[in-house]
Amino acid sequence: MKPFTKPEKISLVIIFAVLVAVSVPNFIVSLRRARDQVRRDDMGVLVHALDEYAADNRSLPLASPDGRIMDCLKPGDKPVKDKRGFWIVNPIPCEWGKDALTDLITGKVYMPILPRDPDYQKDSSYLYFSDGNRYQLYAAMEGMDEAEVDPKIIARNLMCGVEICNVGRSYNVPTDISIEEYDKLLLDTNVEK
């Protein structure tokens, strides 16, 4: 068998270079789309769990100032009843990807582990706001061409970790204004009537 000639070797290198140049960007796009699909799925599962939580408890877990769900307890803490028979619970913020969404009184588990952004190593995160009656949940899709990407959410300049949030889901409030702004808008509308 004869070895390749120099022009044949050059031709092979060019062919391989073209194949790599064509396939690597497509591979990178497919990885990005896969991470964005994980975000979509995480948000859907979390919305379902929050809806079930609200149906059982007639309220939603509150949000911490940094956008986490306030539904966890310090190790060793447990709910106690006061003299009037009311439960006293001192929840702390839950960690995305580590803690469960649980009814702290009954122990019912709504999600065994809260989801976390697939790029959490790069400090990307989900963002949660709630006043107990409404919630907003945000994520940052990598693909700006994704159907859910909302310029109104981007304009709010909310930070999903190190990225600007660009998609959101909510209950009983739009995603393009804060819960407080929405409450004020409702109050102003009722005052005018």
C-alpha cells in the first residue's frame, strides 16, 4: 500500500478542517438548546409544585431578598405551637439543587430537590419572588432566539445569578412588573372606580 502523497494529505486535512468547522458550531448550539430545555422543564415542574403547595396551604412560600424560596429550616429546628395553638415556623432560604420544597408543618414533600440552573457552576440561578399570594419565577435562557424570551422581562434587569433574566412564569401577576407594582396598580384601579 502506497503512502498518501503530499497533495492527498493536504486535501484530507482541508476536508477534516471543513467538517470540524461545520460540526462544532452545530454541536455547541445543540448543547445550548439542551440546557435551555432543562430550564423550561425545571420551571414547569416547579410551577406545578408551587400550585400544589398553594392548593394545600392556601398560600405560597415567601421569597428571600436574594430570590430564593423561604421554605427550609436550620438543622435541628422544627415547627412548634404557641400558647394559642398556632404554629410558629422560622423558615430560611432553600438552596437550589440541594433542598426540598416541603410543607414545614405536615412534612409533605412537593419536590424532593429544588431544581437548579444547568449552568450553576458559572453562577447562573433561578429567581423567585412571592408575597404569599402570588409568585414570579425567572430564568435566563442562553438562546435569545427562544420563543419564551421576553423583552419586557429583560427590561426589568433582574439578575438570575450573573445573567439577566429573560423568561418568566407567574401566578396571579404579570412577569413584566414587580408584585409590589402590580398591587399598587390594582389598588389605583380600585380607587378610581
